[in-house]
Amino acid sequence: MSESSTKPARITKVIPDSIAAEMGFDAGDSIVAVNGQKPRDLIDYQFLCADEFLELEVLDAKGKTHKLEIEKEYDEDLGVEFETALFDGLIQCNNRCPFCFIDQQPPGKRETLYFKDDDYRLSFLYGSYLTLTNLTEKEWNRIEQMRLSPLYVSVHATEPEVRIRLLKNLRAGKILEQIKWFKERRLQIHAQVVVCPGINDGEHLERTLLDLAKFHTGNIPAVASVAVVPVGLTRFRPAEDELSAVTPEKAREVIAQVQKIQAVLSQGKKGVRGKKQHSKSRCIWLADEWFLIAGLDLPATADYEDYPQIGNGVGSIRQFIQQFETAFAKLQPLQVKSPRKLTWVVGNAVEKAFEPIAHQLNQIPGLEVKMVALSSHYWGQSITVTGLLTGQDLLSALQGMDLGDGILLPSVMLKQGEPRFLDDMMLSELAGFLKTEIFPVSGVEELISVAIGLTTVDS
């Protein structure tokens, strides 16, 4: 991105009692430059503001420009939040992966749902995955100079012809060279492999995992972790694609294959191809969804170590259950002021795993929680994770049902910061259709506190 395409960084929130609040900043103001430089993104802004003396060029909400000088502690934050983390626009994706969720959505929805990004800055800031196929030499240099590590990389396959087939991009075949680039500069990536049956599974999956494991060595391994994830398909995917859904049988096959490789790597035995592999800790991780599809129990808490791929659904369910048990015990004794009946909606993928949580909630005197586990007819999925349930799914399944005093709704179903489902239905619309109150809940303590009728929970 050129400096000419960089827009002023628009402020949406000023933190009370912060430097910005004392200086009189307001939401709607914009930062144009810091010490004479226009920040391209949040990374530049944080780097430029990590100084003791700042000269700011600010554009207020009325369009007037101000010059401000600030003296502060080194690394002290100014206390503002921005409309977006990127001030020069997203780097768009030039791949045509058949399993891309963006291309598996129905037409006619809000424009932002169809925008495909492949931006290393969002990867560094928020852990979103990129393919490395869209980076210019200038961006590679910036990654090196600013030590933007770790990045999160969609690998899918290390064999050039297989990865090119998956990404529909001739540049995709350079992935091992690119990982070597990270290794030479002591930078790291977290990798993901989305398994598409018949394309990158079987011997291709074995090759990919062994190739990536070779970079999981030394004090700063270039490949910090690898998540193996099942492909997710919807009924809106292009008719001409070559993808097949993951069946319970395929899930059990992949689990057995990956666990065998995990065992070989962790013990430093001769590899499946006769080569000796070494690893200080587990490198390869199976997403929870494999076990849910296979109908198998999730691994124990200890198996997840420090949850290096939690954002990719590796251990998130086990962690949620563990956090619930801890919070439930800490908040005892629990009771409701008056009898209360609620409906807790979850994806049917987690029904078996969450049954103990529903049982424990129902042990609270005066509280009745009915867990309703749904699949998504909207997406055409028989097994559905909670975050993909839409307003239409809930409406068709819950209409006419006795919902009690309201619905406990995991906030993961809603757009971040906005009460809107993936199908564009608003939370208020659904509540009106169902004629009941809906309580969005985020995290275990909020689940418990809302269930028993409290507005807050002491931490």
C-alpha cells in the first residue's frame, strides 16, 4: 500500500483518565501523523507512539487540523481505540480455495461478508490466517525489519502440486521456501492444515505434517505449532467444486493417523518414513471438531499443554468445560431468588461434551436449564458448531417451543460488537419472532451469572 492510500486513523473510543482524555480527544477525531509519519496501520501507530515525546497531527470531527505535543512515559499508551486496525485498506486474497467460507455464502448479504483478505498485519495482530501468496517484497522486508512474529499461515499441503491445486495459485508451491525464510530470520509461524478428503489427506497429510515438524526445532522453532482442521462445507458452495464432507469414518481415520505421527515425533523414534524426528513438545494438534464428528471423547486437559492453537478450535471446548467447573466451584453456594426456567442453545456438535454443564446448572435450586442442540439447515450441515448457527436456524427450531423465561445465547453466534447473526438477522428480530427475551452470554462466568439472574459476577 502506498502512503497516498493511507487515511487518517479515526478514533471510535477514548479511554477515561487516559492521556488522550486529558488532552481532550473525542470519538470522531482522527490521527493523521505521529512525529511526521503517517501510520499505515495499528502496528505503525504502536511503534511510533512507543516514544517519550510525540508530535501529533490530529483532524477533529469538524474537519479542523490541530498540532499537539505530548510528553509521556516510554511505551505508555495514549488510550484510544480506532475504527479499524488498517488505515490503508486490506490486502486482498488472490487465491481461489474451493473450501473458502467466503465463497460458501448465499448471495445478497452485506458486502463485508464477501471481502476476502490475506493480510499479514491482521495475522500478527489478531491471529487470522494468511497464505503468504499475496506478499510483495516490500511487505516481506517489513515483516523482517519489524519482527512481526508469530504469523498464522494456512499451509494445507507442503507438496507444491497439491497446494497449487488447493489454492488455485501457482505461487502457492513455494511454501517450504517461505518457511525456511522464517527459520533463517528466527521468526515463527503457527500453521494450519485444512484436510479435504481425497485431495490432501492420507499420504499427502503425512508428508505435510512431517515436513512442518522438521521446522519445529531449536529454541525458536520456525513452526511453533500445527493445527489439523476438517474442511467445513455449506450448501452454498460452488457446484463445480471437488470437495467431499468429512464423515465420522474419515474423522476416526485422520485422528488415528495424526495421533500415530504425534507419538513418533514426541518419542524421537524413527519416523513413518524412516527418518528420525525430534520435538521438545507436541507440535501437531487436532481440532476438537475431529472428535465431535467421530463421536469420540475429547482429549484430557493436560494433552493441550498451553493451548497454542486455541483460536483454531484446538482445545477450546475442553478449556470451556474446565473453566466452567472452576467457576462453578468458586461461586458456590449458588441459588436463584425465584424459580427460573431457561433454554440454552448450542450447536449439536458440542451436545455430548456440554451435557455435564447442563446437568450441573440444573443442580442449582430453583433453576431449570434446557439445552437445545441444533444443526444448521441454513448452511445445510448435519453437524454444526455453535458459532455457525444463524437466526433462521434458531427461529425454525425454537418457534412454538416452550422457551421458559428466555434463551441463553452464546455470543459467538453474533457478529463481534454487533447483535447480528451470520444470516443478517438481528437479535431483536429473533426475540420479537419468538416472543421471548434473549440473553447473549460470553464466557462461563457470564453464563452462570445470567442463568441465576445476576447482572454481574464478582471475579
